[in-house]
Amino acid sequence: MATTGFGSAYSKRAKTIEVPLQHEQVLEVVCNDLPGNPTELTDIFRQEGVALPYYRMLAIEYYEQEKIEESIAVVEAALATASHSPQTQPRQKLPLLTLIATLNLRLARKAESSEKQKYMSAATQYINEADRIHNQYEQTFVVKGNYHLLRRDVNEASRAFSMLLDKRPNCIPALLGRAKIQYHLKQYKQSLKTYQSALLYSRGKFAGAEIRLGIAQCYAQLGMYEETKVALQRTIELSEKPNATALIMLAIVELNESKKLDQGALQQENALRNGLQHMKTAHTADKKHPVVLNMLANYFFLTRDFEKTVKSASKAMGVASNNIIKAESSYQIGRAHHQMQEFNDAFKFYRQCLDLNPEHTLAQYSVGQIYLKRGEYDLAIQIFEKLYETEPQCVEVMKVLGSLYAIAEKKPQALILFNKALEIEDNDASLAVEIAQLYDESDSARALKYYEQALALMDKEVKKKDEPSQRVEVLNNIATMHHILGHLDEAEHCYGLAITESEKATSAEPSSPEEKENAAGLRLTITYNLARLYEDRLETYKATAIYKKIADDYPAYIDAHLRLGAIEQSMGRAVEAQEHYKEVFDTDPNDAVGWIMIGQAQATINEKLCKRSFEKVLKDCDRNDLYTHIALGNYHAAAARELKNEKVRNQRTESYKLAVNFYQQALKRDPQNAYAANGLAITLAENGHIEHAKDIFNQVRESTASNPCVWLNLAHTFVELKQYRQAIVLYENTSKKFFNNTDANLLLCLARAQYILAKAEKDPEIMFSSLQNTQKAFHIAPSDKSTLYNIALVQQLYAQLISDLPKDQRASRDMRRAMNGLDSSQNIFRMLIHVPAEEFVLYDRKITEQRERYGETLRMQLERKMLEQIQYEEDKQRKIDEVRVKREEDLVKKKAEEAKKLQKIEEERVKMDEERRKLMARVYEENLQMAAREVEEDELEAERKTKKRARKRKEIEEEEEEEEETRRASDEDEDNDNDNEQDRKRRDRKVFT
């Protein structure tokens, strides 16, 4: 904001001040040649007894020449003289006190924090002294307002200005103070109105330039830039000398207009030329104006003259008295260092800028960039989140913050920001690509949608030099998404388009070797992806042809050799697969993936062969490879399981220790690795550490809920802990969620858990559920005779449980179902007994025979208990029928009693109604009689009143008749008196004659 200056009222001052001395002498003080030490003049003034106003005039002249310390010395001399002069009245010191308080405030505004308090204390002392003399002095209110403004106490400042304006609404300094406060509070319309009122009252005689500068700033904040330019140009016209502040503000407006893309090129060029010219004129007018110096620093920055940028901004910081301007200077220096790759210095000046002005948006953005450059993503996120709160519609902030969220694995927040930015800038293809990349792993369908949107936007954009490669990349990504989603025909079509466009882009325009290499690499990647598509579509011959061509043209392209080996391995040709894998070693003898693939191929031949290949990976290729650690852990765990004999117990323990060690090494390198944690938990469970294994399985399931092995192992752990119900729930959820109830082994695990629980709790319903799940498993794998044995066993035990139930807890229908199941069980056992002896089976033939014989015994028990159950149910039903008949009889009897009771109640009600009717009739008659008596009494009263009114009227008439007779008698007496008077007058006339 512009500041009030004393010189506004003295802008047309004379070159000399004529000071009257004693003996009619005059001292002429030349204003342009004032002494450096004002003591010479103040001593003369004191000796000659010069009036106090001349001291004030001299002090103002020193102030106009920016010699504030000398100005204060003059005022102090005047106050000292006034204190020793008996003729001076206290109120004569008021102008001097307000002046010296204002001068101290000016020094406080420019001083450092250590010196500022001294000047503020001095100003406070002089203001208080002025208040003691006259607490309603107008200038004191103005000084108080400026004092509170300097202390950032807006409420007190506003109160001081308002108290003065209530008395004198046309006080210009108070109006300017109020306008500044309103501007500070961002009440730009009210501030503009206040400035306009001040301009109206001033009539161009006081502070015209300052008022118009304030008006221009309000117009600028309200977006009324044409009015801003008019106000500034008028300010420049009214100034006797070039006004640097108005010129630089006009330059800023013009330069901002030159950046507007909606204007024509000619208008932009004219605005830029005018802005630079105004800036040059402002610098000529005042080479120490801090805003001008900051604008020059900005100009030098744009012309990439960073040394001049730093020099100009440093000079501005040295002369600026406002923290906002100092902050801008620090920012200009910081951005210059930033461009010179001096990031530490840049960061220091950015932080200095924010210390001076915490709301400096560009400095916050730059600090965020430095954090991003350093890799301090958490701090960068904090900065850009704050910026986003301040500038919620800034697309650049959204893009950077979204990218930071993506780096920090906060994909939901990143997607929200990117989508919002895309809504604002719906023609930004790169933004659509960013969003698609975020969806790559989690939602291929959405990723495809955004890639297609990016491709459509690229088709609309003006062709650029680097656009063909971008378009090819997007086409490749679209094809990849179709590939992942299983849209193989669409994927093949897009791969073909990408390859065609890549060839066109390479042949159409001359390009650098680097660009040719990038284009060739991109085309190679697309061709490889196309081969993967043919492989997934089981067109192995096409895929093999492409892989072989890639391997011939680019022998160092390792993935082609690996895929050729994988195809051979899938066909059961493990030896030929290893030959392809070994071709990788021509490029890199220590390629970890190649050795891992060889180890996998060897494992299909003999698991013991793969150990050496996996150990080679850790020894020579990559000692931190996670897959190899887990593979070796699995190898040693499998080896330990095969060592079941007690003689090799120590060897089995060592194998388990090696397995645990490899799993732990994998978890050290990746604590979130589910496969390592799963293998470790299995090993612990096999060694009896069930609770520990369960805790690990739970943790793994929480971190990777999509891995069915973890769910299944956790269920096995519950079974081992005899927590069968939890195991059953987990088996059911796993079967439904991951296998749609079609995995025979999982159904058998579920049936086993139900079987054990039913046997423990003697619950036939759970046993029946076990039977149903076992039958489902058999339908999925009907050739498995062990499953058939399990069906027979469960049916037999179901019949046993039903048989053991008390009579009152079972039903004959359940026993019939159990007997039918038992018959089926017997047939199955007989069939399994007669399986040829040379056929290998997983069940024990002797136990099967025992089960068959036990079934016969159980069958006879069930038949006997069936008869007993039927008799029991018949007896029970007969008793129930007897009870039901008796209850019905009791119910009929009860209904009859209730009907009789209701009839009695009805009779009593009728009787009561009759009595109530008679009572109401009697009350009605009494009311009629009472009404008749009241009518007779009313008639008698009316008759009495009529007679009374008649008597009174008669008395009034008689009184009126008496009054009439009296009046007539009086009139006759008066007539007689008149006649007598006339006779007397006639006699008198006769005597006079």
C-alpha cells in the first residue's frame, strides 16, 4: 500500500523559509542547502525566540530530504525550548509532539527488529504526552492509528480512525488509514469506496497521488485492469516528477496483459513493450525503489542473466522496509540459484522468503520442488498439500501432488487429484496417461479407458515433433490392457497399429541416432508383446517364430531366449528348455533369471538337481534375489519332509533349520513377502510351533488377502489347534472365494474338519455336512477310490451317531436316511474289498473288511432301534393327540364361560344405559323449569325498569315545565324594564329640548 507523506502539503514549497527575528530582522533558510547538523539553526532559533511553527517547518524540510534523524533533532530542540519558555502554552506543543511521534514511526518501519522497539517506545512516549495535554486532538488520533497499524493491531487502528471520522468525516489522513485497513482485510470494494471519498474531499489538493495509487491497487485486486491503468496514468500525470511507484505498478499491469493468450499477438507485443518502457522509466526515476529492483530482477531472470538477478534482488532487499517486498527479493534470489543448480542456496533463500511472508505461494511451490529433488517426498507432500488448500483450482499443484501421492503408494488420493485436474484441463493427454498408469495394476479396464482417452486427445492436438513416439507408446499400452483383459483380437489389432505407426514415424522424418535407437527399442518391445499374445492364444508356432527372429536380430534381448525355453519346458522338454536358457549366458554369464529358469527346469526332472543352480544365483549373480531364497527354503523343507525315519532325525532338523534360515533371509530383504512368510509358517507348524505359525499366517493373510495358500494353511493350523469351527469357516470361505467350490482337495479338507468336529461333539448334522462335501469332492474326481472310502466311512459314522441318540432327540425319518446311507456304505466297502490286489490303493484293505462287518452289526441295531423308535413316536403321537383333544375341550369350555361372562356384561351395560337415560331426562326437565323461572324474573325486572324510566321521564317533563314558566316570567319582567327605560329616555329628551 502507498504511505502518507508529509510532503504532500508542501510539494509546492518555496526555495527558502523566511524566519522573523528580533529587531525586525529576517533569517532566510535556503531549503536546498540545509546544514548537515541542524544545531546551528536551532541555536539561532532559540536565541532569537523564534515561534514553534518555524521549527516544525524546518523539521519537515529535513524530512523531505530524507534526513529523519536531523528532523527529529529539530523537533526535540523545539520541545526543549517550549518547556523552558513560560509564554508557551501546552497545546502549542501538540503539532510538534505528533510530528516527532510520526518521525519515530517512520524510523521504526525501516529499522531492524533490534532497533524497532526503541523507536516504537519513543513514539509511544510522545503520543501519551500529547494525550495528557489534549486527548481529543485530531492529529493524535491519526498518529495512534498509524502506530497500531505498525504493530499489526488492526482493530485498535480502526477504532482510532473511526473516532476521528465520527467527528470529522472529511479528514483525509483518517480516511486513508481506514482504506488501508480495509485493503489489508481484503475488503477491496469498501477500500475503493473509502479512497474515492478521500479523493472527493481532497479536491486534488492533498495526497492526490497517494489516493490514486490506492484506488489503482483496489481496481487491480478487483480485476478491473483498465480502470487500474487509467488511475495510474492519472497519478503519473499529476506528479511533478516521475512517480516510480505508479510507473512500476503500471509496468506490472502491462506485463501481465502481455501474458494473456486470449489477446492478439500485436496487443501482447504492445503490452510487453509498454511494460518494459514503464519499468525503465521507473528505474530512472528512482534507482533505489525496491519494487522496481525486484521487477528488474524478474526481467533478468527471464533473460537468464542470473548474476544480474541476484544483484538486483539483493539491492532491493537492502533498501526495502516491507517484509512482503523483502520476501519477493529473497524469492528472486532463490529462483536464480535454483536455475544455476545451486539447490542448497536456493533452498536457503526460499526459506528466508517464507519466514518473511509465509503466504508466498511461488516460494512454497519452489520449496516443494527442492524437497522433490532431494527425494524427501513426505516433506514435499506436506508443502503441496498446503498449496492445494490455498489454491484448490491450480492444475499444476494437482499434478505434482498427485504424482507425489503415486510415489508414496497413495493411489486413491492421487486418482482423485488427477481426475479433478483432467476435468479442468480436459485436453491434457499426458494427464490421462498418468491416471491410466495408476490403474495399470489394480484396474485394467479403467486403465484402458484412460489410455483410449489419451489417444483421442492426441489425435485432436496439433502435430508435434515428439508426438509419434508418444502415440506409439499409448497404442502399445492400449494393446497391453486388452491383452490383460483377455481381448486378444483387439490387442493384436492395436499391436499391429503400434508397429505400423512406429515404422512410419521412423521413415517419415529425419531423426537423430538417439531417437532412432529409442524408436527401434520401442518397436522391439511391441513385437515381443505381440509374441506373448500369440503364446497366450496357444499359437505357439507364431510366438516361437517371433522369439527366434528377435533372438537372431538382437541376441542380447534376454527375454526372447527365456520365452523360447519356457515354451519348450511347457511341452515337457526340459533338456531343450535348458539349452535356450543357457543362450542367455552369452550376453551375461551371471544372469539371475536364466539360472532360476534352469533351476525350475531341473526341478521337473529331479528336485535335487535344482539346488546347485539356485545356489549359483546367490553366490555369483544376485545374493539378494528373493525368489531364489524362497526356492531354496522350499527345497530344504521338502527334503526334511522326506526324512521321516528316526535314524535321520538330526539330518531332518538341519534341513528344517536351513529352510527357516532362507525364509528369514528373504523376509529381511522384503518384510512384506507373503511367500517367504507362508513357507516359514509351514515349517514352524511342521515342527510343532502351531501358535507361532498361526500368528504368521494371520499377518500374511491381512497383507495379501488374495493368496489362497495362506488361507488354506491357516485353516490347517486351526485344525491342528483343535479349533475346528474356525477351521471350517475358513475352509468354506477359501473354497467359495478362490475356487467356487470346485477344488476336490479343499472340499476333502473341509469334510475332514467337519468329520472330526462331529465325532467329538456327537453331532449328526455336522457329520451329514461332512458327507455332502465328501460326495461333492467325489463328483469332481470320480476316479479317486480313497474319496469313495471316505464316503462310506462318513455314512457309517452318521448312522452310528443317529443310532446313539436318545429316542427323544432323533426321528424315524433320520433313521431311515441313516439306514439308506448305511446300505450305500456297505456296498462301497464290498466294492473296495474286491478291488484287485495288484492295484495300488491308499486305504487299508483289512480295515475296510472290518468296517464292512461292523456295518452289518450296525444295520441290525438300527433295524431294532427303528422299531422301537416307531413305537415311541406312535405313543408320543397318541399322547399328543390326547392332550390336543383335552386342550380343545378345555378351549370350548373356556369359550362358553367367556360368552356367558360377555352376556352378563352386556346386560349390565344395557341396565346402566337405561338408568343414565332416565337421569338425563330428569336433568333436562329441571333445566327447562329453571329456564322458565329465569324468563319470568327477567320479564318482571324489565317491567320494573320500564315503570322507573316512565316516572323519571315524567319528573323531567315537570321540571322542564317549571323552568319554562320561570323563563316566561323573566322575559315579561325584562320587557317591562325595557318599556320603563324607553319612557324615561323620552322624558329626558323632552327636558333637554
